[in-house]
Amino acid sequence: MPCPVPLDILRLKHKDKRPREYLYEHEIDALIKVASGPNKTRDQALILISYRHGLRAGEASNLKWSQIDFETRRIHVTRQKGGIDSVHPIRDQEIRLLKKLWENRTPGSPYVFMTNRGTKFNTAAFQKMIASLGKKANLTIPQIHPHMLRHSTGYKLANEGIDTRAIQDYLGHSNINNTVIYTKLSSAKFDGLFLD
């Protein structure tokens, strides 16, 4: 289990509601595992892709099939809020889920994530879905929201010692000051202290 990180680093605006604004990888896995019902594949894919690619809720909602290239195993990430677009590799688990969605896609719709009614899955629905799965997974953090998946990406990459500039590019930050917060959070920088 990862060490807790100083709480005052990533308090953002919800310090009074949550002890941290990111999830650990085992918590992301728990969210994916408890997804069930007719939308199981969609919900699992939405969580996994948002996490692995640091997508904002709006970026995930607006993801189109034209951004997915199964042949080259790449996703073309279109950033919002003045972010910088990039191309990321997609891995086996993502490809399996995306191919299932492709096989059952809504005819004529360009969007990857759809509702049962055949409309684009919006950010409000994403918020509701992830909050529900957080309760179902018995996660100890209250009020889980989609943006926590993006923060989780930055935290994971920084904790693995990935270069800050690479994290900046991966998350599409136009200003590195938005990326540095994750390197401050990294508990890995203390790994060499107090060895037994």
C-alpha cells in the first residue's frame, strides 16, 4: 500500500470534504471492478481511459471514434481549457473494452461513450456514475468526482519518477506550474530516507 502524502499539498478547493484529490491505483481498480449492469463495459472503459490518459470529464464525454486508432494502438487526445493535444498509446485492456464498445456502438454517432437512449454521455452523468461506483466500492474518500481520475494520473506518473516535462506533455498542461503540484505530492522522493 502506498504511503499517505502530506495533505496540505493537494488540498485544492475541497479540503474540508476530502483528504486528497486523487485516487490510488488500487482504488481505480476497485471502481472498475464494481461496474456492473448493462453499462458495465462503457463505465469500465470510461474510468480506465480517463485515468490512463488524464482526461477531463468533458474530454472523455467528447471522445470520438475518429480519435481512436486500433491499428496503431493510439488515442488522439484533444484537450480542453487551452491544453495541448497529444497522441498516447493505448494498451490491451483499453483496446478490449473499446472494441466491445465499437461492436455495440450507436449507429451514426461519432461519440465513444453513449447513454442507453443513444445520446452522448455527458459530464453530469459521468459525475453521477463515478460517485455511485465510489460508494459501491466502499472507498473511504467521500464525494469522488471524475476530475480525481486526472489528478490520479499526475500523481501516479510523478510517484513513478517520470520527468516533470513528460508529465506536462502527457496531461496537456500549457503551464508547467500546473504539473509541478504532482511532483510535490510524490512520496517516491522520500524512499531513500530511514532505511533499515
